[in-house]
Amino acid sequence: MVPDCNFNRCPTTTTDTLCEAFADHFRSKIDNIRSSLLSQQILINNTPGSLLPPEETLESFVLVDARTLGRVFSQVRPTTGLLDPIPTPFFKTFYGFFEEHLLYMVNCSLQTGVFPTSFKTAVVKPLLKKSNLDPSVLNNYRPVSNLPFLSKILEKLVFNQVNDFLNSKDILERHQSGFRMNHSTETALLKILNDIRCNLDNKKLTVLVLLDLTAAFDTVDHHILLNRLKNLVGLSGTVLNWFTSYLSDRSFFVSMDTCSSRIHETKCGVPQGSILGPTLFNLYMLPLGDVIRSHGISFHSYADDTQLYIAVAPGDTGPVDALFNCILDIQSWMAENFLQLNQDKTEALVIGPEGQREKLFPKLKDFKPSQSVRNLGVILDSELSFIPHIKNITKVGFYHLKNIARVRPFLSQASTEVLMHALISCRLDYCNALLSGLPKKSISNLQLLQNSAARVLTRTRGREHITPVLESLHWLPVRFRIDFKVLLLVFKCLNGLGPTYLSDLLLFYHPSRTLRSSGTGLLTIPHVSTKTHGEAAFSYYGPRLWNSLPENLRAAETVEIFKKRLKTHLFNQAFN
């Protein structure tokens, strides 16, 4: 293990020696994790047996034409790395001159099942995990990989074909939302929060456990992954050979400024910064869902973040025992698959009335539940009031707003508005569907932040009324932005553009006899017992809002048409 860097100058003065120290540190960290897990495997001695091959397999790729290549070429972000021979924007400008040669190259790779060796080297740049950490300690850095631009073109073409196969065979884990189309951190949290609110509506507590993995993407075992791709996913022939070539003989070197380390071999892990890496990791984690389901525990994953949660009725310890047994099995499964569970960063939260929570604490044994936890960028608290989350948004938002106000005299209106959207509006809108059903008092500070942003942008004095200013900017007030997000998610779910775990919460209304309301796209509103939690759940709040919309709005043909009509509808409600 490479010791902490105590060069005093690190990393202000970059040298080849320093780059080599980073490379040794990143490599030895993974080697130590795998060595530790290997010793655990010997103690467990419970390696799973081989899987039966699926009946339908993906044996070969479809060769791409110039039109498909051009579309993918325009979609991939034009990033330029150290290994790119010419700047990517310049390369894209003259794409027409290289199209024929590029098409030949990618089709050769797809046809032969060989991933080009020149694409297998990654440039790693150390990035400080948090700005307040000591920059002289190597362990405070994470490796950020950069890959050649052309490798991403080839990966994207492969990804499109493999992803179509995965979706057509419904192979991906239903409750895995990481790096999947129509899935997001917001949809994942909305499903979890809906279940928690329904538990509270039924007078049950919820125990939420957030599992954390250490360097999960970097410790993936190639042999196990290829076995999954063959026997669990159904890749064979040229396609399986291509992925074998893609994973083998990879390497990396650390680069800082103009200095770099030697090239080092990569023996495990999925390439970070790649297009295929996240999908390969999701496929690697596929059996975990069955491990958790065998204990009857609810769960949801986003990439390597896995959340377990149970409903606990007063006086019932059965679910808690099942949760602990589940976690033990998860630890064993992860050790068998070279994944290290970071127990120091694993957190627990008990959600419900304070008196009932305190009675449950002694039964949680080694767990020490927190009053609040950060979950996928959202702070959840034990009362589900979102007060800590809203305080954090307003604190960070006003910090940025003060900085914008200082330079406002030197900025144009358009430039200032770009900053407002980048630093303020994005924070107000991130996962704001979770705030549905909160009282106006709870979100008043968010509205104050938006009002202040509007004043700075338009240079409006504090004593002037803010409503005309928001109207002139076409900014929906915060509570209407929340409803906008909820309704947009409902529309997507009803039109096949949302995750199934949310779509299943929405049921069309079918009256027992033919009525005028038949066929108007109304949803069934479930019965709930409480306003605070039951009526705030997505399964109730979404249908209630949806049914209040005009029929022509519910019948919009596309997402863009729906968004345009919905904003007009809510704008009229907010300002008229």
C-alpha cells in the first residue's frame, strides 16, 4: 500500500514521480480490496453454481450503415482527451472526409468480435473528492478516466444493439434505475417515498438502510462478468467474443498537467468514463435482486447504491430480523463477487412518529439510526418533513445568489439568466416531485430563494411586489413547479415513457357502467387515511392532479405538446 503523500507541495507541483505515486495508490487500493475479499471467499466457501444458458441469445451484431453511424457520431459528446490525435470538435467538422474509413473500422470490429487495442488505454486524472479535504493525502482523490473519442463511438453502436436485446427480453432488474432510459434518481426516490408514505398512512414505521460499496466499478471480476453475460444475459458467438476482447488487456496511466506515470495493466473492473461500463455493472449486479427478494425485503438500486426498506408495525420484530438476515446474505454474495460493502458508510433511518421510533431503536442491534441521511442527493429525515433538505437547498442557493449579485453589474440580462438556471433553478427543480403534498409553510423558503433570484436578475427592489416579476420572466412559482414535475411523470408513465415501478401505481378509471366520464383518461384515486402522508404519496397525489386537468391536456399526443400546454395551464392558475 502506497503511503499518504507528504510531499508538502502535493499536488501544487506535478512531477512524473507524483503521477506514479497516484497510479500505485489507485492500483494497490483495488488489489488490497480483492485480496481481502478473496480471504472471505475461502471462509464462506459458497460459490454459486453455473447458470443454465438462456433459450434465446444474441449471437452476432448487425453491421451499421452510414446513416446510423452519423446519428451516433452526432449524439456522443465531443470531448477531447490526451489520447485523441486531434481535437474532437475539429474532427467532427471534417467528419465527411473520414466517414467511409470510420464505417469500415467499426464494422470490422462488429464482424470479427475484436475491440481495437488502441482503444483500451485510459488516461486517469486524480480528482479531489471534496474541496475541504487535505490535498496532500492520496486517499482523498478519486480516479477519473478519460477514453479516446472514437472508442465511445464504437461503444455507443454496441450499446444500442445490446440494450435493444436486454429490453426486448426484459433482462434488466426492475428496481435498478441507474443509467437507464426513462429512469432517474427522481423516479427511484419517488417509488421509495411512495412506499414509505403508504406505510405511514397504514400506521407503520419504515426502516431504510442505505448500503455503500467501496470502488464497486473497479473491483468487478472479468471472469464472473463474462459468465453472467453468457449464462444469465444470453450473449454468445461474436458478441460474447467482442466483450471478451473489450475487457481483456486494458491499461491506464495517470496524467497531471504535462506529466504522466508509466502504463499499468488493468486486471479487473469495468471501464469508468465508458458508455458500456454502467450497463455491464448493472448486469454484473443482476443476481443481487433475487438474493434480496428471497427475504421478502423491498429494495431499490441506483448503480452501486442499494437501498433496503421494510414496513414495521408496532410490536412486530419479524421484518427487522428478516432485514438483518438479508444484509448478512448480501455481504456474503458481495464477497463472492469481489464487491466490498463499506460498513462505515452504511446508514440507517427509521421513519415514523418519534415515540414509536424510540421503541424500535433497541431492536436494531448494531445499527445506529440517524436523524437524517443523504440519499441520491436528497436529505431524508425521520419525520419526512424535508426541512433539512429544504434548508440545505436554500443555504447553497443563497450562497451562489450572493456571488451572482456581486458580479451582476458586469453581466448582461441573458448571461445572468443562464447563471440563475445553472445555479438556482436546477436546485429548486432537482427531485422536487418528492415535495408534493407538503404544506405551503414548508416550501416558503424555496419560494423566497426563487423570489430573490428574480429580483437579482431583473434588478427589482425588495419592496416591490414579486408576482409581476415572476410573471414577466415566465417563472412558475415553486409549488406549481412541483405539480408540473409530478404531472409530467404521470404523463410519461401513462405513455410508456416511465419506469414500470411507477406506471404500476397508476390505474385508469373504469366505471361499473357507461358514464360520460368513460374514455376521458381519468385515473383511479386510491383510498387513503391521512392527509399528511397518504394524500402526499405519488399513487394518490398524481392521479388527483391528473384528473383535475382539462381533457384536451390529458389527451396530448407527445411529451413536448403536453409540457407546453401544461405550463400554459399552470401559468394561468398561478398568475390569473
